[in-house]
Amino acid sequence: MLKNKNLFIAALCLVPQLFFAQYTDVINSNRPGETMSAYAVGKSVIQAELGVYGIKEKHDLLDYDASGFGTDLTLRYGAFLEKLELILDIQYQMENFDTPYTSYKKNNFRQTVLGAKYLVYDPYKNYKKEANIYSYKANHSFNWHELIPAVSIFAGANFTGADNPYYFSPQSAISPKVALITQNLFGGGKWVFVTNIIADYITTDYPSYGYVLTLTHGFNDKWSGFVENQGYKSDFYSDAIVRGGAAYLINSNLQVDASVSTNFKNTPSVLYGGVGVSWRYDGSYKEKQMEFKGKEKAKKNKDNQMEQREIDYQAKERKRKSKYE
């Protein structure tokens, strides 16, 4: 349930990439918050985001206490296009419930979602901020272009097995999930603001509608922190949650994180705490970059050789003519 955003990375989206690629020099993880970023991992890139968390609940009205733990795994793959990403999101949770009269356990897949995300609009494609050599104020004033967000859409499906205690029906079901995603970069990318507007379990008896807002700050090349507000509402369950945490970049393809979440009601009160890791394999993507750069280098060398031959030819012509002058 804890899975979102490292964001010193998002600053790199400001830098023109090869083919305006979604790929960044360092891993772009959705952990440890809950929002989904607008940008994809990059064509042919595979990324895994894994976390474990502990949970504690107390329901004053139903008079029960619960505690347990869970794990979540998100697999992301850049497929076919730079702007397209395939996503598998799985969460498994185990809890022990204690009431004045009895105790029982609950464990199952809390979430299984398979879908795809597509970048509809990138405000930094074909955009380059020009420096003003005559004005310090112009170069350091607020960049109004930063108010234009990147926009993506997500479409997928929930897969729920029969007799799942985290589902509102004893029957198994497949139901749609869609989301609108926006992402803004502020302060040259040091601040990143992401919004998700979500419609979930759309065709069921209890559709859920919600939002997630995440603000992340990159402190330096290694550390980033975030604060987040999430709300969702349905006839089955509604809540508002705040969370915060930090992420640390071990290397360009590996990140670790930690976060904590809580709500403001007592039906039930909820407290989560978790840690996680994000890992990326981008070997295929780099091979394509190297292949392209190799072709560019070969073309440049060929042009240089032709230019050198032209210079040598002209020198020979001048030498030949000088004999008759």
C-alpha cells in the first residue's frame, strides 16, 4: 500500500533526452508514496519496486484492534513506445483481529492490478529555456512554463479472487480502473508535484473515487523527501490519509526508501510504516543509445574524412598551379 515517489530524478526530465525519451540517468521510482508519475521508465527498461510494511488499526465503534503486515510489488516495463508503460501492481496483506469476544485472522491479496500508462502531453518536449545574458533578474525569475503539467492516462483492471476478505463481494470479479495523472516540476526540478485522479472498481456495486497529491523535494543528488495526501470515497469504505517519507539513491539503478502513513478518524484509526527498494534494469536501453551514438560517431568520422580529403585535394591543386605561375 506504500509505493510512490523518489524525485530528485524528475528534475532530469527537464533535460532534453535522446528522442525526448522518458528514460532518466537515474532510476525514477514511484516509491515510497502512492501516486503514479506521469513519465514512463523508458522503452525496453524493466523496473521492480518492492516494499514491506506493518499496519495497526483500532475501530472505536466496532471495538476491535488489528495488527499485521504486508508486502507490495510493482513491476514496470517500457513497451513498444517511449511514452508507454505496462504496470503490474500486487499487494498482499495479513492481519490479526481482536475483539472483546473473539479473535480471527484475515489474509489475502488486497490489490491486484494490471494496466498501462501513456504519456499524452510532455510540456518539455521541444522546449528549451533561453538564457538572457543581459538580465540576471530574467534568468532567476519564476518560470511560468513550470505551471504546465505533463499529462498521462492509466487504464487497467482489478483482478479479485472469490472469498477475498478485502473485497465487498464473495464472488470473484474483474473490474476497470482508470486514472488521470499530472506532474509539474518547480525550481528547476528540485520540487515535483504529482496529482492522480482515480476511478476504481467502476462496474461493481461499490465504485470508488479518489485522489492522491504528492509534493517531493530533492535535497541533493542522493536524498529526497515527500509529503502526500490521499483520499478515496465509496459506499464500502472512505478515508483520508497523510503520509511522508524519504528515499536514498544508492546508485543510478538502485534506491531504498522509508515512509509512514496515518489517518484522522477512529472508525478505524490506521497507522502504517514501511520500507522498500526499487531496482532498474536498463541494459537494453543503453545498448540502443550506444548503437545510435556509434552511428552518429561513424557518420561524423566519415564527414571529417571527406572534409580532410577535400582539404588535401585543394592543397595539391594549389601546389600544382604554383609550378606554372
